[in-house]
Amino acid sequence: MEHEYTCGECCRTKNRPEDEKRALIHRLNRIEGQIRGLRGMVEKDAYCPDVLTQVSAVTAALNGFTRVLLSEHIRTCVADDIRQGNGYAVEELLATLQKLMR
């Protein structure tokens, strides 16, 4: 996949295929709905374990989104950078993984 460099490496972008973008946005829309549901549960004074169960579902959905995005990043951005001889790709990936594992 191509990267665009808009103002140096700090502002890299990725041209995602429309089907990938659509799938990611669909996941985010579902997560957004789950978050709104959580807010509604709190507003309606739902029982704590019920709210916590919904929080767990939202967390799992976010983790799923992260796995899909990370997989695509490795398959496209990282692989392309390595093929082009950009040695920083592995270091950037490691730094990203360290942030995700906090």
C-alpha cells in the first residue's frame, strides 16, 4: 500500500482501499453504538454488573478493531517499508506494539 508524506514522517497517511475503509468504519460505528448504550445504561441507573458486562463487550470490540488495523498495517505499510529498505519500519512497529501493550 502507498503512504503519503504530507509534512515529513510525523504526518504519514495511508490510502486505504474503499472496502477496508468501509469495514473499519462499520466496526467503529458498532462500537460507537455500544458506547451510547453504555451511557444510556448509566443514565437509567442500570445495575453495576450489567454495565460492566457491556464495558467488557466494548473492550472486546475495540480489541478486535485494533487486531484488524494492526494486521493490515503489518501486511501493507510495514511490509512495503521493509521492501523499500526503510529500516525504521521495524522500530516504528515495535514502538507501536509497546504503546498497545500498556
